Amino acid sequence: MVQESLKILTANCTDGQREMVERAFEMARRELDGKQRENGHPFIEHPMGVANIVAKEIGLMPEAVAAVFLHEATRGNDTLLQEVARNYPAEVITMVEGLNKISGITPKDTKLQAENYRKLIVSYSKDPRVTLIKLADRLEIMRNLDIFPKSSIMRKVTETIMLYIPLAHQLGMYNLKSELEDLYFKHSDPENYRAITNKLKATEKDREKLAQEFVKPLEQSLKESGIKYKLKVRTKTAYSIWKKMQKQNVPFEGVYDVFAMRFILDVPLEKEHDYCWEVYSRVTQEYKPDVKRLRDWITNPKPNGYESLHTTVENSEGTHIEVQIRTVRMDEMAENGHASHWSYKGIKSVHGLDEWLKGVKAMLESSDPSTYTNAVQKELDEIFVFTPDGDLKQLPKGASVLDFAFNIHSNLGVKCSGAKVNGKIASIKDELHTGDVVEIMSNKNQKPSADWLKIVVSSKARNRIKAKLKEEENKLMKLGREMLERRMKNWKLELNDDVLADIAKHYRMKASAEVFLAIYQEKIDLLQLKDFLTKGEEGESVLPDSKPEKPSTKPKGKSSDGDYLIISDKLNNISFSMAKCCNPIFGDDVFGFVSATGGIKIHRISCPNASRLIEKYPYRLQKVKWRQVSNTTQFQTGLRIIGDGDTSIGAQLIECITKQEASMRSFNITERRKPGNMLEFVAEIGISVGNNAHLDRVTSALRKIREVKTVLRTSQK
């Protein structure tokens, strides 16, 4: 049976590839001879099952298949590994070594945290196929979990949910991840698993009927649009539904997004965004949308590259239906691992992992085996270092002994004087590497210095050193103030804020704190200071109190009304046009500027270019007046909105603008970190309004949203 499987496995290989895989298989069978699985079958069935998943389901080349067999053959046998190294390609050996390293360490015997263990797997995977093989290995075990004893089953189930499912998420391997989740659910909670799967089967026909009824009113509208599309009904897995039930505290019937209607559009690349929004518009015209559940990952894709437009609508019967809109390209990327499904669910990616994943994606897309060896894989910007007790610490790449000490405890970092690294004495500045065992040495008399900031790379260490240095500096400033106060008392002079300000100005310092520190450090001669305070200085250089007058930006010209250019409804008049740098709208204070081509560009007085144009080309200016325009005339402008929170505020902003009857032309929202690690959103929105009064109503409504802090007008079209 195993031999038959081997023939099928190598059916599409070249002669050289087939020979390599067969040699690796024979070595594994020889080394594993006599070993049995828990069901009494030969152990060789396990690597054969893994090899089939690697080749047929993940799609890796024969080199990865050979690595599977050689890994099982050489585990714990370095001598045999050396022999293998002389007879197989370097890329195969790299994979085998990575697999052996990972197999040699387990969370149980090293006290590893699950998250860090996942990262350690990645770190040991110099070739990304190593991680993919480990996932295939776990999937084979989970598919045959019934053969293991109960005590072993629960351990493997726990490892799967803690370690391997998150890895599948990170790689965007949706199908593999879903199967692992359901297998985990089946064995960890069999009663609820059976209940949900039975209900899914019972309601399958109802979902099919609902899907048909949903699309029927849209068929004609979409046909008229000329958009080619495919409709896919995506049902959630049993595990995903169970998680929803737990999170929302509802029964199966209360999960209204058990399935989603997915529109997959076959459109040109340059028209993707336009057509996705077009379909969204037609869907929401037919069905009532829930604006709070709008997720625009087309305008602002997730960091992992996931692109899609998600919303939830309600039909006439009150049924809620999740709708996903994406193109063929977007769908292929999401389904085939080019976008990490885990990330778009809201989990933050590991710093540096995205670069590593790019290599995985390129490898999976390529049918050329040379891609594997020629692709440069960027290592994670992280290292994993052990304490003597076996605890794992995660540090940035390039971290020193001092970084490690601060990672353990801030007080230990402050007193750190060196370390033993793998049993050898090391200084505080020595760089650490993945796998190092570090024991910190401390000295109670040790104090941080400014030079320490050049040694550390971690933010924790840097911030703690700065805080300690600032603490020390404050002590010195306090002593300096006490010194000055004593001298001022002896000189029978009063020390107040005005005097301190004069001293700071005299010594060209920004604040009194600098004065106190300089006095303690004897950078200020106290006798000279006394002379300054008692006698003053003639000809002392002081900064001017007044600022130069800001030139006016209003254009100069004649005052006769007959000299005015009148702007009417014909905004695309051949004689004038609206300047794109500031996008004037009806009611703005404006002026005209005669361009080099002879046409007149209408600019706002507040235009960023106004001062330059007025100052440099006064002879090309034209006074302008607005004539009342019709209600149908629309002016394009932009808004920049800044506030507290994340991108989920986007739906509320869209709803607010829509209520003010402004047309939205573009929408992009991002988030960033403020000091204190608080989230802040920045939205760039293009809208069309009738006049500046209409714009004022829009901005006023936006400012009433609690999270919004700033609303600025921009020149965005």
C-alpha cells in the first residue's frame, strides 16, 4: 500500500526527482523499520501521509517531499545527517536541519509561551517550506487523531489551537486552517460540534433558496452595468460559528452571518475599485445596508494585502445577509494565501513576518524549482533567547546583553554589569543570537550612562535608560537650584521667575532647568553671574520681540466693478477654470490668475500658492466675483479628518457625510500610534458640495462626532 502511494506521489516527477524521492523514502523506511504507530500500523505511514499533503494539497515541489522522509530518518542521528548532506541538494539539507531543530524542542520541556514558540518555529525555518511541512505534519496527525490514546489526544488538540492554527492563519492558508479548526473543535467539544454540523446540514436548502432570492432583483441591474461576476455562497465553518455564538451569547439561529454572499468581479485591473463600489451601490439600492458594518478594505487594504469590500444588508423579511465584493484577483489572493485571513480578522501581524511571507507566496506561485534557492529570504527582525531556567525571551534582532537584562526586569537592567552567554563571560554590549542561554550578572553600584543608549536596540531598554538618566538629571538640577538659592541669599538678591528668565536669556538657554543643571556642572561661573545680576551688560544681544509682518495675500488691483471676472454656472468655461491646487467652491474668497496658456485659473485667497503668485506676478492677477449658481452645480473639495480611535470609525463618517447630502468621490482612512500608544485615525475624503455654506454644514456635522478632533479642508479632488 505504501509503495502504491509512493508511485502516485512521484507520478508527475522527472526521472531525477523520482530517484531523489525514492532514495529518501527507502532511507526512512530502513531507519523506521520496526517502529509502529499507535494503531499498530508501520510508522512509515505517517511521513507518507505528510508527503502527500505537502505535494498534493500544498503544492510543494519534490525537494520538500524528500525532506519529509529524510527528516524522519535522521531525527537524533547527526552522523546519518552528515551522510545525507553529501548526497542531496543543499536546499533539501536546509529543510531537514530546520525540521530536526523544531522537533528537538517542545513547549512542555522548555516552558515556552505559545506565541513565542510559533515565532521560534518561523525563526528556525531558514527555508519557508519548513513551516509549511510542519503544518502538513500536524494536519496528518489531526486527521488520524482517533488512533492516539486519550491523554495524548488532548495534548495534541491543545498544541493545534495554540501553535499550528495561528501559523496557518499567518500564512493565509485558509483551507488548511479551517480544517484544523474543525478537527480541533470535533475533539475538544464533540457535543457542540455535532449539534452545529447537524444544523448546518438541516439548513443547507434554506441557504440555497435565500441566495437565489437575494440575487434575483439584482440580476437585471448588474446585467445593465455590463459587469461580469460570479456569485459564491460561503458558509462559515462549525468552529467559526461556535466562536460567534460564544462571543455574542446567542444560539445557532442568532448568528445571522452563518453564510455570506460573495460577488467576484471579472474586471480590468485599472477599474477594480470603481466596479466594486458600483456593485456596492447597486446592492445597497436594493437592500437596506447597515453602515456600521461597512468595511472598506479596497481603499485601505489590510497590512497583509487583503482587499475586499464587506457590508451587511437586510432584506424585506428582516434577514441580515453579509455581502462581500471583490475581484477575481483579490479573491485568488485571499483564498490562496496571498492575504492572511487571520490578519483581516483584526489580529496584528508580527513585525517583520510580512517580508518573510512574501518569499513564501512567491515560492508557492512559481513552478520553477530554482525559485526556492534563488529567492533571498529576509530573516525575522527578532531573536529568541533562553534564561538558565528555560524561559524564552523575544528580543529585536541585534539585541545586546543589556537589552536582555532590561527585558527580564528594569531594575536588573539598571544594575547589569555583564553576563554569562552559553557559559562564557560577556560584556553588556555583546550581541545575542537565537538559541543563546544568558545569565545576567549585576552590581549594586552600577549606574546607567548616556553611552548605554548606543548599546541597546529595544524600546523597553531605551525608554528605561532615558527615564533613569532623566531621574538623575532632575536630582542634579535640584542640587543646582539649591546652590543658586544659597548664593542669591548671600548676595542679598531675590530669585524669581523674571530673574531666572533673564539668566536663561543671557546664557542662551531655553529654560531655567538648563540653568540649574549648568550651575551644578560648573558650566556657569557664579562670580560672572553675580556681576551680570548686579551690574547688567551694555550692548547685550537680545532677540527681537516682534515678528516680521506677514505679507498680505489679497491681490492688488483696480477697484472698479467693471474689472471683475464673473463666474457663472459654466465652470468649464474656455476662458477660466478652477485651480486644482485649492479647488475653490461657490462663496470662497477668490482671485484669478492668467496662466501661460492665456486661460484664467481661479484660486482661493487661502490657496498655498496664493502668496507666491501675488508677490511674483501682480500684473497677471484678475479680480473675480461669483454669480449665483444653480442648485445642480457641484464643486469638488477634500476633507482631512483626524480623531481618536481606529479605522472602524469610517462607516460613521460616511453615514454623516451622506446625511448632509454631499456626494462622496473618494475615501481613504488609516490609523497611527500617538504618544502613549493610543490609536488615532486619519481620513482623507473627497466630496462634492453645492457651495461653501453646504461645506460648512458637512464639517459642522463631522465635528459633532465624539471621536473627531480636527476637520480640515484640503485640495483633494
